[in-house]
Amino acid sequence: MAKILKVGIIGCGEAAQILHIPTLKELRDRFEIAALCDASRKVVEGVGKSVPGASLHTEAADLFARSDVDVALIANPNVYHAPMAIAAMKAGKHVMIEKPMCMTLSEADALAKAEAQTGKAVQIGYMRRHAPAFEEAVGIVAGMKGTINFARVRDIIGPNSAFIEPTTPVIRGDDIPADVLANAKAANSARLIEAIGTDQNPKARAYAILLGLSSHDLSAMRDLLGMPKRVLNATQRKGGLFMTAVFDYGDYVCQFETGIDSIARFDAHLEVFGQNKVVRVDYDTPYIRHQPTRLTVTEAKTPHGVAVTQSHPTRGDAFVVEWTRFHQTVTQGAPNKTTIADGRLDLELFSQIVEQF
């Protein structure tokens, strides 16, 4: 029988409510939600009604002080990811950090230092990389080395609200103290200035999208193709809401394109074009659970034909796989591919992209 890890959740917003709490309940043979924390008392008390027995907090330090918490999920605003994760590690907790891991390279280094000092397991929440269809694609593309002609990463979506509002009620906080909001805004500006030299749009908005939506895409790109040699060029338009970049992989390039519009659809995929084979992975919105990631392989068949195979190895949610693997890392020392060191590479890419604007 698997050891049950007790989880404390820092930040009980829509990601926790729609994605993580249902996943942890599904994995009740491995996890128990022991504590909830949010700056909004309205949110933490509302969410607490669906998690009977969990202790409720508005201060993270109180949650970290609890001896009945083994694991901390860091799911509050991006600007607090690094300091909360470091505090959790120092309090003796293993840590799952929602993407992005942090906002700056100095924060990434501070996280790595805390990890080395405490010896705690830390996993970054790149659930797309745990999808079985994606991992199958990684294996196929590994066998295409030397024959790849071109690759593409695309993520153009509508607002998350288009998927959330008709499917899931979310408790939102309108009672966060003004000084807490002001401090968060000031800290966010400081991190942006440190990372990209400005807190003003369009660069600031573009960087926020890179940290958010695009961290999934570029992390998956690195898993599939490796780290590119350099960023050849990059553009931002529409006030930073749309971006492109071209990554140099030596004998081929990977084209990246992303943006957010007002159409209620989720167009997210990676595609690798080989001489005799094309491999494509399509994702759907994570805000409607258990939608399978799809793998499509197109191959030459005879000199005049093609064969197309589309599959999804499972309907299991990628968040379930992600948390299952985190449990294995904590309890069995199993390898973890979405590490702090891995997450730092995304920040390096983001910086190179912004430099090319």
C-alpha cells in the first residue's frame, strides 16, 4: 500500500480549485489534502467546505509550521512562487511548484541553493510533459535524429474564462487587503525590471505570457527536441499578446507562435517534420479535465501514398500522471524530469526571446 502524503496548498485560486484539488482527491490512495492557505478568507473558507478536515489559513507561515504537512503545492501568484517554495523547503516540506517556477534567474538560483541545502524533492508543474501521448512522441522523435527538416510549436487560444465559466464554478476572492495587493504589484514590477529591464507593456505583457502559457510550450519543446543553440529572431505584436520566435537547432529551425484572442478554442500543438515522417502532438484546454492529448503520425507509404495514425494512449488526465510521479519521487526517489535546473532553462530562453524583440 502506497504511503499517503499530506498536502498543504498555498493559493486556492482557479488552478487549485479546477485542476489540483480534484486530482488529489482522485489520488486519495496517495495524497490527503491536510491544509489550505489563501490571502482571501472568502476563498479559503469556501474551498475548505469541499475539503473536510483540512486546516484553513490566510498566512503561509502557519501552514508551513504544521507537522502534518509533508508536501506544499505552491499555486499562488507567480511573484511569490520562489519565496514560498524556499520557505516550504526550509520548513521540511517537499514542493510542487505550479508553472512558472519563478520570474527571474536569480530566483532560480536561490531555489536551487535551497534544494541543495534541504535535500527536499521539488517538481515544477509542467503537466503537458507527463501526457502519455507526448512521451510517446518524444520516443519517436528521438529516432528521427538527423532526418528532421523543420519543427513548429503553436499555442493560440481564447481566454481561459471561455472554458471555465460554462463548466466549473470558481470561488474568487474580493476581500484581499489593499496592502497585500499593493505589495504584490510592487514585487511583480521589481521582478519584471530585474528580468527584462522594464515593467511596462508591451514587453512586460509578453514576458508574462512567456512565463504563463508559453512556459508549457517551450518546456515541452526542449523535452522533444532539446535546448536550441540560440534564438534567431523574435517578434511581439498587439501589445505583447502575440509573439513569434525562431529557434536554431543547427540543421533545422523550430518556429514558435503564440497568442491570446477572443475565440473559445484551444489550438496548441507541437509538430516535427522529418524526411519520411511527421509527428504531431495536440493538447486541449486543461480546464476541462480528462481530455486526452492526441498523437498523430504521418508516414510515407509506398512512393505514392501516406499513412496517418492518430491515437491517445489513455484518457487519464496529465495532472494525475504528474502527481503520481511526484509521489514516486518523494517516496521512492524516482527520477524527476521537471526539476529546478530544467525550469531555469526556460527562463534563459525567455530572456533571449525578449532581447530579440
